[in-house]
Amino acid sequence: MQKSVIRVENLSKEYRFGVIGHGTLYKDVQSWWARFRGKEDPNSKITVHRGPARTGERFWALKDISFDVEEGQVLGIIGRNGAGKSTLLKILSRVTTPTLGHVKIRGRISSLLEVGTGFHPELTGRENVYLDGMIHGMTKAEINDKFDEIVDFSGIEKFIDTPVKRYSSGMNVRLGFAVAAHLKPEVLIVDEVLAVGDAEFRRKCLKKMQDVSAGGRTVLFVSHNMHAIRQLCHLGIVLEAGEIVHRGPTDEVVDKYLASSSSDQNLNEDILPGMHSHDNPDVQVYRIEVLDTDGQVIRSPKMKEDFCLKIYYKFNKSGTYTIAMAFWNANNVLIGRIAVPEKIRWLTGDEEDICTLTVKVNNVFLAGKHRILVALRDKYNILIDQIDNIFFEVQPLLLRGDAVRQDGVVQINSEWSAPVRLANKYSSQC
């Protein structure tokens, strides 16, 4: 019988809204005095909710979480932004403490939670490798044995003696994962930071995590990429508002998660207020319709039939903006992005103007549910509004009443010509 490497029992974490400290005693006292009198905090940031309404308000980031992970298992943790995934990993990594409950972990932990986590910006990559290794209880001789492997895997040999503060986010992730994966921990914890790396490096990381698991070690993996979750993980849990709502075999858990997510927002419906990333943005998309090429509203396009997306947007403030869109499949794999072309790139309007913009889409989508993200930016490339989780479905092609088999991420349109015989058995050229 396999032993539990990680045991989480009735874990809960509570946070309090508000600023813990401003960095100086004067500002802390000034803020406390304002709150005491029921006045606005003079030191609060512009983007933070102001006023006394939320003073002292608390919320539970995690609520009564319990699960076990056995030796050699890979557990996928999935959920929407704000569901509590990162909080859970921080507790497991001993970065923060739980409010209630217990965590028991057998063995050494290595984690990669955020870009640059554990690195000292003033030290070089080489120095940080040794520092991180020693923090994890390794001797200098043990680190020497692994050093060349770490540097080779990271692919940043030329910059290993450069201070980490000069690294890009991608270089930070490369070195951070290489260190975390090669220190031979009993438990490897990886958050969504791999999304920063390029596709080739992500494949290397997934392969490395598979090797770690095959070697009898345990992996906890957080990702919004359902294809990676299916490929890597044996089991999965879904977090929603700090609670586990689904658990079990990976395919079953991912299917339930995608089914619950797809009910958020569909095309041909007014976009719900809560779907916007910003409250009352300067310009706002409020509806997207799917049309056939004749301009008629349709429920869902069929495979290989091009379609149009009609975007309705309104100006809450005069300005100049641009729109871009991205598409994901049911496994949360990015299919591609489109943006307004250069000749009509900027969308200009006055306050209370209502406009539409139509784009014809070359239908390379496979049958099934797909997700759209719409982003609006101003001329300084500042994000004004973003709408995620807008879903549409592509109908399958039928051949003699059965759906045509499909594999991959997109369909490749092709035209074949009839075969041409170049020679036969009686030809002197044969």
C-alpha cells in the first residue's frame, strides 16, 4: 500500500481586506485615525475601493479543504482566477500559514510559485543556484553534481553569470524550474508560471515532471491549460470560491470543470456585467453575435463553413481604442489571435456612441465548444476592458449520419487532385 506524501485536513485560510502597512509609522497612524473617524483613508491607492464600508471585512480564500496525495502521483489543481489555487500552494510550500486545519508533508519540497521566486535579484544566476540548493538542504558537492544539468536544461548558459535582475520573465522561469526540478525533492509544486515560457520549454517542463513522477516523487501542478493537465496528471481537483467542488480521475474532473465553465456566457446574448475585467470602462463590448456569411444570426457554425462575429460596443467616454480577440479550444489550448488590421486599427468615438464591428473568421475550428477572449486597449496599449469565458460551439460534419473523426487542434483545409499515372509496366522507363 502506497503512503500519503501529502495529507491536507480541514484546511482553511482567512484574509482581511485593507492595507497591512504603508511602510512608515506616520502613514500607518494616519490611516488608522481616518478609519477610526469613519473617514476615507488618505493613503489608499486609487485602484482600491475607498471608504469605511470594507474596513475590517474578512473573506475565506480556502474553506475546509481535505485531500491526500500518494507517492509518485501527479495532482492537477484547476479552477478560475481567484478560486484559491495559489493560496493552497503557498500553504503547502510553507510560504504562508493556514488559519485552520493541518498539512502533513513527508519529504523535501521544491516549489515554483511566481516568476523569480526564491532568487536574489542582485546575485548572478550561478550564485542563486547554489543559494537555492543550500536553502533546500543540499551540500555544495551535491549542487556541483547537478549544476551542469540545471544550466543545460534552462538554456541560459550565456547569462548564468549575469545578475538575475537583468533577466526577462522567461529567463527567470527557465532557471527557476530547472533548479526546482533538479534538486531531487520528494514533492515538486509548480504554479501557472510555465505560461510565461515558450512552447518548446513548456514541453521540456512537462516531460521533466513526468520523469519526476516516474521516479516515485510527487508533483502538484496548477494550470489553466486543460491539455497539459490531461497529459500530465493522474488525479485532479477543482477549486471554486475556496472549496473543492470536484475530485477524481483527471479526464472526469476536467470534463466537469469545462461543462460548468461553459455556462458562463454565450454568443448572441448580452454580456453579463460581471464578465468585464473593469467596472464601467471607457469603452465596453456589450454583445457579440455569430453570423453566417450572408449576415444572418446563427446559433452555431458548422465545421469548414466560414462565419462572422459582430461586436457591439459603446463609448462611456470619448477616445480612441483598438480590439483584439483570442480563441481557445475545449482543452484550453490557444488556437490563435486576431486583431483589427492596420488600415482600420483605431476605433474612435464620442461619449454615448454605440457602434458595431464585424470580422469574418476562416473556420478552422474542430467540432465542439470553444472560448473567446476580447480585449480593448487604448492608444497607449493600456488595457481598458477584457471579457473572458465567452463560449460558442462548432457543429460536426456528418458522413452517412455519423460525425467525421477529428484529431488535433484545428482542421487543415486541403484540395486533392486525381491521381496521374506516370508510367506502367510496359513502359521502357520502368
